[in-house]
Amino acid sequence: MAELMPTQRSISDLVRQFESGEIAVPEIQRDVVWDTDQVKQLMNSIFRGYPCGSLIFWEPRESDKSLVKSMIRPERLKNAERLPRYFLLDGQQRLTALASVFLTRDRLKKLLAEIEEDMPHIFINLKRFPEDTEATTDPAGYSFPWFQLQHVLTGGYESQKLIRQNCDEKELQRIKDRVQLFREYQFPVQIIQDRHYEDVAEIFARVNSMGTQLTGAEIHLARIVPYWRGITRHFRDYRAALRTRNYDMDLTFLMRAITAIECDTAQIAKLVARTKKEKLGRNHLNRTWRTARRAIDRVIRTLQNELNLDNSKYFPSKNVLIPLVYYVARDKNKTLATKHMLRLFLCSQFSQRYGGGAETAFRKDFRIMTEYGSTTRKNLEELADTVAYEAKQYYRGLKIRPEHISGPSSKNVMLLVMYVLMRQREATDWESPKARLLQEIEPAEIHLHHIFPFNFMTKDRQAKKYPEEKRLTPAAYRAELNDIANLTFVGKQTNSRIGDQAPSQYLAQETTREMRRAHFIPEERTLWLPERYGDFMVARRKLIAEAATRMIKPFK
């Protein structure tokens, strides 16, 4: 029992140790997966003093130093002054959520490279602090009494003139007291000491098999590391190389790709079992890994060349790439069955085949890919037919209707469709004197731009008539303004420059007819007026839907 030390850590100490590198997230952990509501619920629970679970650390021994170097995430190895004292085995999502409300977004990205723009922003109503909170991936449109929780927790609110004018000393002191209680909130922590890594991997697997299940990849990677030393470094380097091509593939994806090629299935447990049973050596596994890597590269090139998908940012799901990688690795022909590959990719996104239980979808897919026909190519064709049939149930006859172009941007297949369509039309940024094509802009610099800017629509007198006439609540109105039919792709600087200008002003001055056509902006200028917002959305949805239907026609 001396090998398990119970203790406690305040939130302030946890965030400080995480930022300094004293606590690190090993590469066997999953990427950040909590959604906006989960982060919000954690913050609410802490403010109320509810129990929020415990954390488990592993304190490596001095003899584990070389193993630690192979497991630590590259961004931490580069930024940390020393190796971490602790590895976080359980509690990653909670610690990451806490860091997100204390650290700036830029600082968080340096610590965790996979953090994306959709990591939620938490806003809190200072007049109802801390009971009234909202979580969003789009911080536009919030004004006093709403304030970012990050600035409240770090004291940034105290110097704000607007807050000083609207909150008396009693209110400010109450906020300060509650913030201090939040910072001092104690998490129970158990520290594993003097344990071999094999024991730690088993503990990690057992802990993460309870409660909320992991995807499986992290657990199995933890078990396979002792038999395949150096694999986490291979994964790390390859993921970094893919990111330079603007494709972000997580550990689960890479483990599935290797498993598919080695075991004819996407169930990663099969790879671990086979490695142990057949005593597969490092050389054998490295050969499989090289095959998987070449196949992944070829699949990505196909998407880039045929669909102009120069990044994976807008993929609702990347899981469909696994059967495609398997097919490419197995097909002996010099030329690939490109049409079937694209049909499978697009139709799986439309049918949300991997939107629920990925394991179930993979089992079905690999039965077809391994058992149906005489060749891998025939099996791919059969799988593409199956998925296309499913897509036609979602979109009758694979005809996209205007009402389908709606909803929030996160994991929305229509955002992917819009990006492909605009790339096909050679859409450009809205800048002068020479506008850059979208593909000439770094994906990290491409912003989703509100054609009718959020702040403009919440402040303009004519614009306010729209939610009044439709009797929309503030939350419902925000949702309508954030709808994908009001979004397009522009450069970061363009988005900032336009700011809160009226569409009738900046569209007329900063865009040409050809630019607007490529971005599916209706040319009737009265639709650019705020009081015609609803009509603008109807017209733009129709334009996008017609183009989308034409695009997918060859893949029916």
C-alpha cells in the first residue's frame, strides 16, 4: 500500500503544475474530447462544491527516464525545462477543462497541440454569479453582464470600467470570494509510486475500463508499448508530419490503421493479442507500420487531388479513412479505384455511418472488406454501394435540399460540402489588391466568417426586428446567427477587418460579383439588409443545396 500515496491538490496548484510541465499527459491518453456542456457542468459542480472525482498520477522512477522521454507528448518535451514529475493516468478531461478557463488559448495550444478552435469558451453572468453560465465555441455576441470565466478567474474583470460602473463593491467582493473558493477547491489525488511500467499500464487499462469508456486505442497502446518500444515516437513524428500537410490524425486512427492491415479488422485488441501470442517482433510491426503509413499518405493525396480537401479540419468523422487505408494497402493494381473511394468517403459522411458506435460500423465494414468478393477492389465497391444506400435514406435520392444547409458548424457534414464547393469554384479571400485563393491560406488562418456579423445583428435597430417578429429567445437568436448558412470561409485578417460592418456596406465595397458567386452570396442587394436576414438565409441555402446536389450526382 506504500506504493499508492493519497493526497489532495487545489485547482490553482493543478493548473500551475500542468502549465509548468510538472504534470504531463502521456501519449497513451486520448485527445481532448469533452464537449461544451461537459466543461460547463464541471465548472458548475465546482462552484457548488460538489464532488468531481479524483485524479491518478504516476510518478516514474529514475530508471524509467528513457521510457518517459518516448511517451511524453512532443509539445511538452519541447516546452518543458525538465522531464515531468508526474504522468496523468486518470482525469485528463477534467484537468484540460480547468486549464482552458485559466490559460489563454495560445498558451493552451502550446501545451496541447491537438486543442482546436472549438474548445469551449465559458461565459458567466456577473449579475447572477456563479449560477448563470453558458458554454459556446463562438464567443461573439456576448456583452455585459456576460463575461468570460477565464478573465473572472484570473482577475481580468476588476479593472474593466464597464464592470466598475455596473457592479457595486458588495457585488465585486462576492465575486472575488467565490473565485477564491473555486481556486482553492481540492481534488483528491492518488499517486502511484515505485511501480514497473507494465503494472502502470495495467492500472491505466483497468481504471479507464470503468465509468466512461475510452475508445480502446489508448488502453491497448499502453499494453503494447513494452513490446514495441519506440512506437509512440514513430506516431509522434508522423502526426507532426501530417499536421504540416494540415491533416490531424490521432493515436486511435493510427492504431486502427495498423490493426486493419495486420489483422484484417479494426478492433485494436486483436493487434495486442496477436503481438503477445505470436511474439511479433519490433521489425515485423515496423514493417506493418510502414505499409500503413504509405497507405495513409496515398489516401490523403487522393482526397487532396480529387476533392480539393487540403485539410481534415471540416471532416465530421475520420473513421471512414480506415477501410480506405486498408483497401489501398491491399490493392495490387497500379491505379486505385478512385471513384469508389470517393463514393465511400462522401456517402459515409452524409449517412453519419460513424456518428454513433464506431466499433459496430467497423465490424460491418470489415466483414464486407474481407468476406464479400474475390478481390479487395470488389469488396470496396460493395462497401461503397452499402454506404451509398444508407446515405439515400438520410437524403432521399441523395438530393440536398435547402433545409439540409442548417445547424451549428461543429461536425456538420454540410460545412465540409460548402468547403469543397467553394474550393471547386476557386473561391478567394475578400482582400485587395489581389485576393488569395482559399488553398493559398494556411488552414489555421482560415476563419468562419459571419456574413451578417454577430455583433451587428444584435445591436442594429432594424436587425432586432427579426427575433422580435419570430419571438426568438436570445439563445435561439444566437443559434440562428451561428447557423452555417450565415457562414463562409475567409482569412483571419479579413474577418477582423470586416468586424461588425453591415453586409450591405462591406459586400458592396470589398467583394466583386465573382467573389460573391464563389461564396454563394445572393446577388440581390436588398437581401443584404438586416431586416431581410431570413430571406437571405433562404436564398443562400437554395444556392448551396443546388450546387451540392450537382457535386454528389456522380457518386449516387
